[in-house]
Amino acid sequence: MADPAPRPRVGLFVTCLVDVFRPSVGFAAVKLLEECGCTVEVPEGQTCCGQPAYNSGDRADTKALAKRTIEAFEKFDYVVVPSGSCGGMIKEHYKELLADEPDWAHRAQHLAARTYELVSFLHDVRGMRTVNSRYDGTVTYHDSCSGLRELGVKQQPRALLRSVAGLKLVELPGAEVCCGFGGTFCVKYPEISDKMVTAKTDDIDATGADTLLAGDMGCLMNMAGKLKRRAMERGGRAVRVRHVAEVLAGETDAPPIAAAKEG
Amino acid sequence: MAARDQILGGIRRSLHRGVLDGAAAAPLEQRVTTPPRGPIPARTQGLDQGGLVDQFERCANEVAASVTRVARLDDVPEAVASFLAQHNLPADLAMAPDPLLDRIPWDKRPLLRIRKGRSDGRDPVGLSAAFTGIAETATLMLASGPESPSTLNFLPDTHVVVLPAGRIVGPMEDAWAKLRAASPAAKLSGEAMPRTVNFITGPSRTGDIEQKILMGAHGPRRLHIVIVGDERS
Amino acid sequence: MQPTSHAFKQNAHEAIADAKLQQALGFFQFGQAGLAERRRQAVAKLPEFDTLRDSAKAIKDHTLAHLDWYLERFEKNCTEAGGHVHWCRTAEEARQTVLEICRKVGARTVTKGKSMIGEEIAINDYLSENGVVPIETDLGEYIVQIRHEIPSHIIAPAIHLTQKQVEQSFRETHTHLDPARQLAEPRQLLDEARGILRQKFLDADVGITGANFLIAETGTSVIVTNEGNGDLTQLLPKAHIVLASLEKVVPTLEDASTILRVLARSATGQEMSVYTTFSTGPRRAGDLDGPGEYHVILLDNGRSALLGTEFQDILRCIRCGACMNNCPVYASVGGHAYGWVYPGPMGSVLTPALIGVEEAGNLPNASTFCGRCESVCPMRIPLPKMMRHFREQEYERKLSPKTVRAGLALWAFLAKRPALYHRLTRLASSILGRLGRRSGSFYNLPLAQGWTGTRDMPAPQGQTFQAMWRARRAG
């Protein structure tokens, strides 16, 4: 249901990977949010959502980070995250994590109710159905696991991508199969991770697309790194890899992920 | 018995409680005495008997069971003989000593050699009568008894099953209801439950070699179902 | 059997390098549409599937909460039907009980239907050591037995083998047959196995099966098969022994019918398996066939201890295999890498639950938490959540590798201090950004060799979003 509130205040949870590796994604997100009528703030106290600690079994540190995140963001009308995995962490896991502390659990529940992954926020909450951007290319889209299974992000990016002028969308076979990033997994089990990303890049190559998009930087860096290495080893150009927000916002001046600066 | 007590005690300790009896046990007692049904798929709801038979036949084809429909028991010998001839199968049948099968005029097809009894592993063809048929999945229900040896369902190379159309029900739950109704105390505990209740859906198969589905693993290679009559019989 | 789960990483390494295994795993994933796709198609044809999952989950949760009562009721009805129930606390107790039953009937050979409990208690080796010959009859189990391997999947035991490997094993084992015979077609392999095993069925003194369900209402055990071997195993011998762990019990026949609707569909995409058999007690007075004795081994082996813990939900597992059919990690390394009886996602929870986190800690760690297993589980078991609980146990007991712990501790330290975090991330972004600017990525990064060994690491853009944002707001 589209939210009729005139100018909601959005707190952007930028995520560590966007913050450190690819700020242009953050700026693309801001542009899209402002385009659909939101004011955007970026609280300074944010750092990490706590997922690496959480998935490594360190509940104490995770709780500490969760509490900081809740404190920094609970004053906003919405918290929007350009990542399904960080979004899922805040929206689904904080409440379970803090279940034994009633005060924090309550605050976590309230925050969860107002937290969204970026593209699903634009589409489901703000009612956005078209974007005013142009992208000349054949695009294939990978469904990041947390976004898909925890937050129901599936149709929304496809719907918005179809409205991009010049863009041709081809479905990725096995779009819903994990790319092998998995946070600490790719560090702990690199061989299995590589096998999975190899299968993924085989599927991507088979589509004939020149561009790969997804909504999570972890997945994107993993797939982009593999696509580039394969292109180097076999010759030929690597598929261009970007965060879906960049294409939706028409912000594609920056080189794609892992790509050299042109010129 | 030490092990029994320790296991039951361990369960209760893990669940932080003692023995369930009296009021606590009443709903459990109720559940096993009058079992509630779970969700029943819509596909067989609201079908009349003819609809159930059609549904059964459709599903049977999908699971590679062959089906012949005949109007009366008198037509069964011809149906069985021509099925065997069509597939070049020997006309040697081991037949269950079932009263329904006894009513069939086998002398109409004297070339069919019939021996009544269980199978000893050397029978090319087994012939049984089904207790019910489940239209939801084209599943035959056969229950063991003095008139129904279970070995006939598994040892012969080919299994032929006579299924009166009136015995076909929609979901498996209706099959259980029929079995309960047929038992003396109308419940299936102790010896009232047949030793072996087989639900058979198509001929034996395996996918254990490179995922290729092959018919005729250890059970019958072929399952042929002769549905008799359009209404009750 | 001695677990090798502690060596998961090495097992996985060998599995990835094993060309024949990888070829077989290709058939598993894609052959005749693959098991995952077949499940998907079957689910699409049943509108009530999700409702049935909810009911199935509720049935098991109810049963587990009253497990003692339902087990006692099962025992009562089984005994009334002439069966014997044997309560076994441990694998050893179960083995001894089975052997004793075999000895009492003077068993020389025993046929076996597929039973994961049989694997768990390592019954085959025990029987062999004690002069009783066990013969696997499920085709996949038979193949695995003659190769002296263990099953690599809970539904399809030989899924790790190619047809050629099966042919080779048959030739090496069935030496009484003409070496010049044709065996290149799967049909020929099946017919050969059928012929050999047919006589074994007829000769066996005891038949051992597993149980997909035990039914309290009637004292019945249920097996779900496609080949018919489980039925020949139990009908022909003098005694039928059922191996079942405690959590197999459900209250009623109707409850079994509900869960059956999601079982075969989840496992192989079939609506019903070919043979679903309900067995109650020994043959009756007027019966023409059937076993003279019926014994049910009720095995605890850690199940009662899982009740009431954060791992209770794994006791809802109905052994359909959907989780491993849909797991990209399983598809990469196959079942043997997991090192014990139960592979894939359910194995990654049940194995550490039964044999401990010290031995099996790798298993719940070797997951990306993609969540696909949970999404296809017919019993709605929260597998990633329970794997995470094991990781918490390992963290508290300091079982995880030092380097990973140190790295994460450093990260958490910084993340709790925003000012320091922002300064350091700006520095890192700037340095790495400058170093990687020309090519856009790193071919080799010390400390990140696991990644850069096979893929490039994208370079940062050179500034942090936070710094740029503050600058833009200020300017």
C-alpha cells in the first residue's frame, strides 16, 4: 500500500560495504529517495548492523551493535537500506536477538516495522512504478538470498528495471541460487565459495547479458571479482556489474564494480 | 525395565513435567479415539462417483499404471486375458482367494491358468482385489488377510488388481474410514488392524542410477488395474 | 562408523577435485530435471501445499510435546497386535537387541530396507562381525554396500556415483556371471540386481527396515519406498525388525496421511511413493503370508535430550531430503564430505546435535545462510537458526579458528566506536582506492588469499560515503 505521508523522514542505513567500497550506491539511493518525496538523513553514529558478529556466534557484540543502530535510527519515519542482508538483519533478527531484554525488544520491534530494503521501499511503500532514467544494455538480475527470502524482494526491482528506457531485461537461470559470498563463509570455505560463484558466473555468461545487477554489495563484489578474473583468463570483456540503485537512479558515471577507470 | 523408564523419564525431564494422566491425557485420548483430519486437497472434493473414477484413471496414467474399465465382473476374464496377450505375458496367474475374485466367471477364458494362494516367487502374474482405490493419487489400498496375501502384491512380475468402481474414494482419509467401518469394533487397534496395509501407486521403480527412472526394481514391473462398473458393485 | 566431519574442509577439497563425483552431482542437480525442480513442479500442482506444511508442523510439535504419552500408546497397541517393542537408550543397546533377535531365530542372512537409523548405529558391520550376513536391498544401498561405502544422501544413497562406476562395481562383485555380458544400459544393471537380490529376499531369515512413521493409534510402523524392496524384506522372513528413533511417532493414521502428502512431493516430486506400507505386528492366525515375529526398536540415542532445547525443531525432520536437494553447498561437495550419516542442511544440525560440536562443528559453519533449505522444508524447520546456535556454542567455547576470531573481534571493536571507525575506514578506503584505481581491482591481496586466489577483489572508490556526505552537507 502506498504511503500517503507527504514528506517522510528517512534514515539511510548506508551499510559498511557501500560506505567503504562504493559510495556512489549511497548517493544513488539518496537520489531515488528524494525523487519519491522523502527527506534523507544519514546518522553519523551508524557503523555496522552486526551481521558478521551475529553469524559468527558472538551475540554480545551483536547486541551492542544492534542497540547502537536502534538508538541512531528509531527517530526516523523509515529506515531504508540498500542491502537485503543488512536490511534483514535489522528487520528480522534484532527482535529475536534482544528478546530477553523487554525494553530493547520493544524498540527493536518498532524499528523493524519501519525498516525496508531500498527497492522494496520505493515500490511497495512509496508506490514508485517507473523511473526516469535511461540505460542502454541487456541486464540480468541476481536475487540476493536475504532480500529474497527474508524481505520478499523479487518482483520490485524487475518492475522498476522494466521502466528504464533502453534497458532489456533477461532472466538469470538460477537467479535464486546463492552466489557463494555468505559473509564469513567465503573466507572460511573459499573453495566451496569459489565453486558456487563459478556456477553463478556460468549462468550469467549463458544469458548473454552485458550487465549484472543485484541489491547487495557483498554478492556484487563476489560476482564482479569472479567475472573479471574469468575475463582476464579467457580474454574478452567482463560483464558490467552495478548495484541496481545506480541504474534506477541513472547514476552510471562511476566505473562498474571491479572495472578499471576508463580513459 | 530400566531402559524404558529412563527414556520416558528423560522425555519428561526435558519437557519439565511429570506423567500425563487424567485431565492432561484426556485430549490425547480423544485424538487417538476420534482422529481429526488435516486439510484435504480440493481436487477430489465435490466429485460424484463417476468423477472419482475418472480422476483415478487420469492419475493412474500419470504414474504408469495401465487401466481397463469394464462394465461387469463377467467382463473381467476377457480384460485380463487380452491385457496379458497384448504384452506377450504368460497366462499363469496366482490369485488371491478373495470372494470377489471367486465370483468372476474365469471359465470364460479357460486358457488362463489360475492357482489360488500366496506367491512363492515364481509367479509371472499376480491377481488381487483392492479394498479401496484412492482417486486423489490413483493409489490402491490392499489389506492383508486370509483372503488377501500381501506377497501377491510384490513377488509376481506383473500385478493385476480388480477394483470395483464403487470402492473408489477421494482422499486417503476416506479409505481409513472404510477400513475402520469394516472392522468389528469399528477401530483399528490391536489385531483389528490388518498385518499389512499396502498403498500402491503404479509399478515398482528406482532412480538410483544417475537419476534415470526405471520401472521394475524389486516389485512388479507392470501394474494393471481393472475397474469394474460405473457405480456401486 | 568413525565420523570424519572434523575433516570437512579436506573432504570438501577432495570432493571438488573428484571429476567422477562432480559428474554424478551434475545428474543429481539437472538429470531428468533434477530433484529440486521435480519438487518445485509437484508443489506447483497442489494449491494446498503450504497449508499442509503448517498442519504437518503442528502435528509434529504436538506429538513432541507429548512424546512420552504417544510412545506408550504405540507400545500398548503394538503389543496387543502381537508385536514386541524394545526401548534402546544407545546405539550399542540397539545393536545388541537386534543381534539377540537374529540369534533367537537362528538367522544366517538378513535383508535390509533402507534405514538411516541402521547407518547411525552401524548395524551392518556389527552383524557381520557377529556372524550374521546383512544384505542391503534398496538398489542404491546395495551398490554402496558392495563398494564398501556409506550412503551419500538420505533418499538416494548412490547419488555420488556415475553409471559407469556402478557397472564396474557389478562386474567386480558378481563374478559368477558371464564377464562378456552387456551392462552398459541402466536397464541391464537393474535387471541384474533384481535377479540377484530376488533369491536373497526369499532366503533371508530376518528382515530389517526403517520407519518413516510410527502410529500410536494402531501400533503401526510405516515405510515409504519406490522399489518394493522394503516390502519383500518384511513379508518373507521369519522376523521383521523395525529400526525407529523416538521422534518418528505420530498420533493417528490421519496424521500420517497429512504428512505423507508433503513427504514424497518434497523428496522426489512424486505425489505418493509407489509403496507406502503400514505394518502392524506379526502375521495373524488366518494370514497366508507375513513375518512370524515383529519387533520395533525404539531408539533414543540423544533424541530425548534434544527436547526442550533450542534444537528441538530438528526432531520434526521427516527425512525427505528436500533441504540437501536444494543446498548449493551440498551440490558442490556431495554427501560424503559431511563425514557422517546425515549430510546437507539437516545433517549440519542433527550431526553436531548427536555427536557434538567438537567433532562436527564445521558442518553448521559451512553455510551461507542462504535460507533455501528452510524455504523448502515441508516441516518448516528453521535450519539456519539452529546452525547459528551451534556457532554460538563454538564461539563461547572458543572452538573457532583464532584468526577468524581475532578479525571479527577487531571489527566489532571498531564498529562500536563510530569516530574511530570512520577515521580508519576513510584511511583504508583511501589507500586501497589509490592502489586499485587504475585496474579497478586487486589480483592479489595478502590476508585475503582465499578470495584473490580465484577472483579479483574490487577496489574501493577512494572515499567513504560518510565522509563525502558530511562534506556535501557542510559545503
